[in-house]
Amino acid sequence: MTDIRSRFDALRGADHADPADLDALWADLATVEVEEILGPWRGGDFATGHVASAVLKKVRWHGKRFDGPLAAVPMLCRNEEGQLYSNLEAGGGGEATLWPVGFRGEVTATMVYDRMPVFDHFKRVDEDTLMGIMNGKLEAAFGVKDLYYFWLERDA
């Protein structure tokens, strides 16, 4: 586990994270059940140069909140006063649900956006940290086909 955490930390802190290294880390992580990830999460991303990173910075993305399988808030952002709110517009006009979904040959908890053809797959780094890969028709959402790699940490 120490090896996984150190690899994760190195990639998270890198000035540039190579998607091949992120894919290798992903392959070594454990899958998660929907019920294991319920609650609020603070998020960030890996420096791959993906356009989604700039979009999330612009909308002051804070993270995600999973209130239940049928109630997920994908775009938890901060307003001008610093208060959290669900940014429905940035989320494609809706929120999301959580499902066990197959991705790369294994089933793991996945957030399915209500109004975008996009999936966020999650795997466990440790009890309080998840790695995510945004997959789907990213061209429709961001104008690019590349996968988007991000992380979540439990938020008090």
C-alpha cells in the first residue's frame, strides 16, 4: 500500500503526469462499491494538460458529493462568497447517479452524469482517497477525446 500511496503522491505533485503512468497506477488500485464512497469529497486533478482542468478552475470546482446512489452532485463549486453549491450548468444541466459499471475489465463505482454522455469511474488509493477517470463522449463535453484523470479526498 505504501508503494501505491507514494506513486499516487508523486503523480499528483508532478508538473506533468504522463497518462501511461496514471493508467499503470489505476491498474494497481482496488475497485470500490457505491456505498463505500458516499459523502462529501474535495477534488483536484493530475497535470496532464487536459482542457477540463482549466474549465474546473474557472468554475471554482471544489469536488463532488454523493448523498446516495440516486443523488450525486458532480460539480460542487464555490461561489463568490466561498460557499459551496451544485453548479448544474457546469455539470451539463443536471446532476448524477452512482452505479457499479464495468471499465477496463473490472466493475467499480461509477458516477453517471444525468445530461452528459460521461462517466467518472473510481478506484481506491486508501480509505480517504480515490482516483477517478472521466470517460465517455468527452468530445461532446470538452471538445477533446482524451481521458481526464483526477482525485478525490474525503471532505469534512
